[in-house]
Amino acid sequence: MPTTPGPLTDALAAVWEAVRTHHPDAPRARIGVADTPIVLAHGQERWTMDDEGMYLLLVPAEILRRGPESTVTCILHEAAHLLNLVRGVNDTSSGGGYHTKKYLDAAKEVGLTWPDGAPRHATAGYAAAELPSTTLDRYVNHLKPLAAAIEQTLPYLAAPEPTRSSRHNRLIMECSCKPQPRKIQVSRTVAGLGPIMCGVCNKPFT
């Protein structure tokens, strides 16, 4: 469930206001901390808005444990999704498991980059983007306050426990075999790692 520890929430909110300073189209958002494992599903249906018209942006505790740079990367990742959301642009495929070129455009807008040489799913899209040092420099003044707030708060956050896969969190993917495609069912986490190739048609399941 989301938690909202005071000092950490304040530090995260300051980062988001800095994001909106650089990207005025970014909507108002309230940042919470999710004490649940990272879920690799990025579809627009996950976004909710509170009574004040603010989107709820959740940063997993697992990301916080990786430090302030990973936290800023996560916030910018979500900023790109929110920009597309308010613009009415669908930026994912395969049930939210992959990012499309439209997401990559928004990610570049907020300063993220697609890593050189990283694999791309032939039909479904991009798995992730990275934070270059030039973009991190924009938020350098927030790193120390964020690091201090994370250190102060992490001991009081519940560690996420493994969860069993459910039908809701699994994807049904098909290959390109003719006349009858073969189907597989995989978790969103597995689907997000990269293409799964069919040994018969030699094309990826999508």
C-alpha cells in the first residue's frame, strides 16, 4: 500500500516541482511511496486522481533503496508517462508491458535516453530509458536532501515481500506461426525483460 512519510514526501514533492519548472506541461501530482515490489506495467489505466485534481505518482521502496539518482530517474520516467496521459497519447503496448516510440519521444523530452546497444522488442517496443549526467545536473541540488530523507525514512518502510503471480498480472502473448499462432502466458516482469522468440517461426511473441 502507498505510504507518505513526511520528510521523504517533502523531498519527493520538491523534485516534482523542479520537473514542472523544466516541463510546464507536466500536471500536478502527489508523490507517495509504495511498499510493494516494482510492477513492470505502465498502462494509463493505473493512474488515479485525488479530490484536488492531483495525480498519484508512486515511487516503489525498492527504487528508494537504490539511492537518489535512481529515484530521480523513476520520477522522470513517470513524468514522461504523465505528459502523454494529459496529451491523450497512448505510449505502451502489450498490456502496458512495453514502451512505444511515442513514450520514447516523451522520455527524451524530460531528459531520458534510450541506452546505446540496448535490445528492443521487434514489435512491442522499448523496455526502459536511462538518466544521462546532463539531465541529472538539473536536479543535483535535490540529491543530498533526497538522500538524507531516504536514509531517515527507509528503516520505517516495510520491505516488499514476494507475491504470487495472478491472472491479472500475466500476459497472453502470440507468435506469428501460420495458420495457428502459438500462445504463451507469462508475467509482466518476464515480458518486460526482452523479446521471447518462437523456435518455429523465429519471430517474437507479442
